[in-house]
Amino acid sequence: MLRIAVQAKGRLFEETISLLEEADIKVPSSKRTLLVQSPNFPMEILFLRDDDIPQTVATGVADLGIVGENEFEEREEDAEVIKRLDFSKCRLSLAIPKDLDYSGLDWFQGKKIATSYPVILRRFLKKNGIHAEVHVITGSVEVSPGIGLADAIFDIVSSGSTLVSNRLKEVEVVMRSEAMLIGYKKMSPEKRKTLDELLFRIAAVREAEDKKYILMNAPKDKLESIIKELPGIKSPTVMPLAEEGWCSIHTVLSEDRFWEIIGKLKSLGAEGILVIPIEKMIL
């Protein structure tokens, strides 16, 4: 049975549980239980602090972990990166007081920078030849310049609203981060098979995102023109209708191009267009 370590709360927790549920892996809900077992998949879910997950996986206490790339890089643990998951995206950035002029990285020479990510920050400063004092702080890093604790901060930025509320401005993006699936490097062959099934399910869920299944009726004399407008996965399915001279066309469209393409299809004579959300897609 696989054991996967996930964040115990927060946005990454919510998106991780959502992914597992979309993959039809049930996760019993319990706010007080550290370890729960899925009733329909050979997996245990271990709830931890995000910064404990890399070490837990690297030492084999858990076989897998879902963790932010920022935490994985900061902890420098020897675990395998199995898959980037394309959610919980953020960036690690340098920020300074809003009213100060910024001329480039040399601004940080001799300055004091507050952060909860000293490993990543020191690596970046060394690479760019910047000599600055790194002040390690946990929680509420953004208040440091306002109370005179530091000249600047290095912290996670998502929307940027926290910086604005503390009169700070983002001046350098050091790293972009997203959720990653990491694994124990010495995982047994039996557990690797279960992992393959998990990855298969995740791929099916991810492939279906932002895609719509489209059904439409169209005159046969317009079929060739309509098919040219369809950027589907493969050739669309075409079936005859009871009414002479008409057919039904089935295909898959990406949501970002949906309205653009639907307008063209209507102008070519497509009618009765039905749009169905896709839960999973297996290629």
C-alpha cells in the first residue's frame, strides 16, 4: 500500500484532495487524524506540515508526497521528482518598500533581507554576486521592513495583495513554484505499480481539464468546411441523421477557443450544438 504525505491545511491541501477525489480516490474526512486510509484505493494519506513533507519522503516514511516546489528546493532533500501537477502556483520574489527607487540587483548590496527561505535566497545572491545579510524569520515576513527589522523581504507571492497592504513592491522574481509529486527513490516494484495506476488516473483528470465535448447537427454539403474548423484530438466522429442530407458531428474542443470556433461553426450551418463537460479523458 502506498503512503502519500500531503499538506494538512491550506490551499495546497484543498487542491490535493480535490485532485485525488477527481481521480476517484476517496479520502475519509477527519480533522484530528494524522493518517487515514482510502477505502477504494491502496493508499494511506499522511497529513503533515508542508515543510516536513520532503524529509518524510526522502527517508521513506512516506512513499510519495505532494509539496510546493519552493519547499522542496528549500529543504534540499534527496527525493525523486515524479510529476509537476500544474496547480498551487506562486513565485518567490524580492520586494522592497513601495516608496523606494529600485535600480537593479545592486540595490541589495549590503542590505538586510528577511525571509523564510534562506537556502534559496542565499543561492540566488551568491549566483549574482550580491553580498547581503539574510535574516531568517518564520511567519509575517512582509511586516519586517515596516518595523525596521529588514530593508527588504524574500517571500512567496501569489496575487500580490499582501505586498500592497504592507506598502511593498515586487522587484525581482527569483523562482516560480507549483505543486509537485515527489517519491522515495527506493520504492519497491509493487508500490511502483500502484504509483503507475495513480499517475494514469491523474493524467486522465488533467487531460480533461478545460475541454468540452461538442455535439452538433450539420448539413452534409457543409461537412468538409466544418471539419476544417475543428482542432480536435483526432478526426471528429460523423454519424448520419434520419433526416436526409444531415449528419451529427462529435468532437472535443479546448475551452479557451470554444466561443471563437462555435461562431464559425454556426456561420457554416451547424445547428443544435450541445456542449458537455468532460470529467476524464484517456488518450
